[in-house]
Amino acid sequence: MLPYLLTYFAAVSLIGAIVCAYDKIAAGRDWRRVPERTLFFWALVGGGPGVYVTMLLIRHKTLHKQFMLGIPAIMILQLVIIVGIYYILYSRGLV
């Protein structure tokens, strides 16, 4: 099960990174932009690391506090949920 979860998180992180990079390119070329809620969507479904690292590397939306605080907050919340689920399963002998 763990390999499937890691593959899932890697895939959505890659998609989130691509969407973020596209938005950066679109901003410079006057193309249609990616809505901010779309970037948050990819972070919420597990792509936060990809979105956040890409934002830092290409300096995209780094002046927007909602992104610089919101994306890490989403990742921390997801980590807490995952650890909590693992703890519950472990304490019941299911893992």
C-alpha cells in the first residue's frame, strides 16, 4: 500500500509543479492564467510539496502571503492527519 501512496503523492506533486510553472510562463506572455484556487486544489489533494518547491525555485507568487503561509499550512495539516491515521491503525494492530 505504501508504494501506491508514494506514487500518488509524487504524481500530484509533479502535476502541481507543472501547473505552477505554466502559470509563471503564462504571466510573462499574457496567456490565460491559472486560477489561484487551482494551485490550492493541487496542494489540497497532496501536491503541496511540488507546488511549494516550484514556487520557491521559479519565484512565483512568493510575495503572496496566502500562498507562502497557506501551502505549508496545508502540508502540515496533511502530515498531522497521516500521522494520526497511522497511529490509530498501529495502536489497533492493523499496521
